[in-house]
Amino acid sequence: MTKPDAKFMLAAISDAKAHLSDEGGGPFGACIEKDGNILAIAHNTVLENTDPTCHAEVNAIRIAAKKIGNHDLSGCTIYSTTEPCPMCFSAIHWANIEHIVYGTNISDAQDLGFNELTVSNQLMKSEGGSKVVITADFMRDECLDLFKAWKENTSGIVY
């Protein structure tokens, strides 16, 4: 397992930040990389697509799988600005993504009013028997800055 690389988290942060004013889904971004190359970058589009499954991680998985023509994303790392929810963690597991790197955690999103389930990635991994490697709090301050920017620059719509 390679050490997390800031450039991939910065790509996730940048995409989320670029879409803050859209109010299409909130301050969430994800980037999937394999062998040092970006396969996908996505942001949350729940409101934009009227689809509660359009979290940044799921959107990134859809893009990456389509790009390589396979649902199996073995060898990939996903960078997420916030700890993936249980739905996203499950999708990551099913896609065989090997490593999750995230910045802020579930309680940070709850503090902004997002309707987060309090089931951590560590608990999902443990209870579900997943082999995914989890790196928490990576570039946490930069990801918290994304939350602050969202709160200051939008109407604060949460879902």
C-alpha cells in the first residue's frame, strides 16, 4: 500500500469547491487513482440529479468503472473529502477498491446538519469483514476549509 498523496485529495477538494455554488449536493468530493493516475474525480450531485445515491464516491466509482470498462476497481485508492457513508463504503467494498483515504469524519458532516448515519468506516470494515485499508484525517484541515467555504457561500441546504 502506497502512502497517500496530497495531489489526489486536492483534486477531490478542488472539484467539490468548484461546484459549491451549484447547490447540487454539498461540500463533498472524491478522486479515484490507480498507479499514480487519476481515473475519476467527482462531487456530490444528489440535488442536481434528484438521486439520493449520487454521493461523490458513488459518482466517482461510476466514472472510473465506465472509463476502464470494468466494475472491478482492484488496485485503486479513493480519496474522499469526508468519511464515506455506509452506502458509499459498501460501493467501495463491492468495487474492490483497496484503500480509502478521507479528510473529515461523520461527526463533522453532522455538525453542518447533514443527515449522516453514525456508522464509521472502521465499524463497517470490522463488521462486514472488508479488507479495505482506511486512512483517516488525511488533509483534515483542508477538508474542513471546504466545509467552511460551503457554509459561508451557499444557502446551507442539507439533505
